[in-house]
Amino acid sequence: MIVVIESYQLAHVLSHPFLYTNSVVTAFTIEPRSTTVGNASHNQAIDRPIEALMTTYGYVLPNPDKPNRLSIWWTGGTIEVNSDSRRWHKVFGSGPLPQRKLSERTRVLGATLAMGATPSEGMEEDGRMSYSLNRPLGGHETAYVDCVYLDENLRIARANTGVVYVFARVPHFPDE
């Protein structure tokens, strides 16, 4: 899994001196249909693995009660191809997606009601599919990271889930 955090200050736009955007990029693979599962496989249309990226968008604020804690709210995201775009378009962009099973439709309805989730209605030209959460998910004491180490080039944080993240500053290279 690849995690990239991009932050920049939005004080001039949102009038809060410590509000930052937060993007988490996760690389994943959609595996082909399973020969052991047979016709019950969810991935009947996929004959080879497809690498993709899921970017989750949100924002962070310092927690007013804990100086090393950043509270996180998630607001939406995108899913896009990271490899074979021809196959991606063939599987996900060739008309309507397969009908969801009742259990899947129930989960989508639950997400829509609980979080105001708006799933993608289709694929954009570049292959990207987007979703939004009209009621941001997370917040103080719900979703957060505690900064346990910080210097000019490295940040180590522990999430509310117990996962430890190590972030290294990526050097900025001017456009050539």
C-alpha cells in the first residue's frame, strides 16, 4: 500500500489558520475471476489483474485538547486506473455496471443515508470515478493521527486505529 499525504494551508480561503487538506492515495489490484469460486466470482469480466489507485480526500484540524493530535474528516474520493487503461475502460466504462446484489444495494443505501454518500454515476473520460460524502466522516476523537515524531524531513504518526505511518518529505524538482 502506498500512502501519500499532501497538505497545504487554506487560511486565506477558509479563515482558519490551521485547516489543511488531506489526501491519502492507496494502490490496489483488482484480481481476475477466481477459478475456485467459479460462476459466483464477483470479477467475471476481469481476465488479468488491473492495478488502480483510490484517493480519499478530506481535511485536518489540530485537536483543541491535544497539541500533537490532528483530527481528520473524510469528504470523498476517486478511483482510477494505474495500469492498463484499455482494459479498465472495457470493464468499467462499457455501459452500465452489472446489477448489484441486494446486500450490495443495502450497503450503498446505508452509506447514502448515514454519510450522504454520492457514488459515481459513471466514468469520466480519463477513466476516473468519483464519490463524495456530503456529511464528512470522522472528526475529533473519531478519526485522528497523533504526531509522535516530527523534523524537517520526517513525520511519524499513529492513527486512532493503531496503525503507524512514516512520512518522508518528497524533494521538489522544478519543471524542466
